[in-house]
Amino acid sequence: MIAAALASKRLLSEASQTWELSFTCSEPLTYQPGQFYSFVTERDGKQEVRAYSLTQAPDGDRMVLCLNRAGWYSNLLCDLKAGETVHVQGPYGGFVLHEGPGIILADGVGIAPVAAMVDALLRAQRNAGSLHLLHTASSESELFYRDRFERAEREITGFRYLPLPGVELAPRLEEILSQAGGEKPTAYIVGLNAFAAPLRQWLKDRGWDRKQIVFERYD
């Protein structure tokens, strides 16, 4: 088990009560960008585990989360004071970039693991091939890590960022896919189930094989 002490936190959105939390861990972290760690705690005498994706590429003993106040444990994390400690284990999960063309569909705070993927691209200054990111959100203020994605669009060959605050996703998705001709890029979908499940079915109905869809929901 890894001990993680809160180093700092900042409020990203007052409206959705979304916070970024930075921890210093008791050992360096080794993971693939897009993976998550499990936070282990006890409640009413029983062990409980909650999963949170990280928002940056591996950086020694530093761990950064982006979450909102949804559920008792998320509230507990958001209420931590500097120096207070939680315990984590991991990494886990298969929501990681594959080789070849891709299109990422993320909603709201579901952008967290994508932020880690793009951070890794920026650190390596690596060609992204063909990688589109479509981020839907209820408003401009909910487009978390926009500066990072806009920087990546300037610096990383093949990376394209489409912020969609209050905009329907399907028409933009169809437009991008039509430009790909008959090619079916790997689709990465992340968000609440109400967002992610219909998109996965939409792609399956249009011929995507399940292995071409990398899917992660956070409810």
C-alpha cells in the first residue's frame, strides 16, 4: 500500500465543485497514462475502495487527481487538508493509448485520464499520428485542462482538439469520421455511463469491433 499526503489543491470549477488534488506519495509511481489507482479506506468497519484516474504522466512520487464532489469519498478527498494522508494501490485499468489513428470522446471531468495521455505526448514531444480529442462539457468553465490540449495542438503533429461546450457531439463526430474515409480509428470513450454507453453502441452500429473501442465509465 502506498501512502499519499496531500500537497496542494485548487478549485477548477465552482459550479460543479471540481477540484484538482496533488499528492506526494511514499514511493515513485509507475503507470501508463490513462490508468487509475484505487484509494483504500474503511467505512462502518468495512474496507471500501474507490478508483481515480491520474491527470499527468508519471512524475516521480507526485500524484494528481481531478474530481468533483460526487459521493462520500470524493467529498472526503476534497475536504483533506495539506499533509493529511490517504492510502492507494495500483495502477490498474486498460484505458491507455494504442498504436494507430484514434479518436477520444470525453465528457466533463471524464477528461482526467486523457489529460495524462496528452501530458505524456507533450513531455516526449512525440508525433501523435492522427489523434482527435472531442471534449463535451456543460459550459466553457467545465473544459478542464484546455490550455494543455491547446498547447498539444500547437506542438504535437497529428493531434487535434475540439472543445464542445453545450454542443451536440454526434454531428462533429460524424464529420471527423467521414474525413477518415473507410478507416475506423480506435475510439476511446470516457465519462458517465449515460454519455459513454450510447456512444459505444453508436460505434458498434456503424461497424466498429468491440476491440476497436476503449471504454471507461466512472459511475
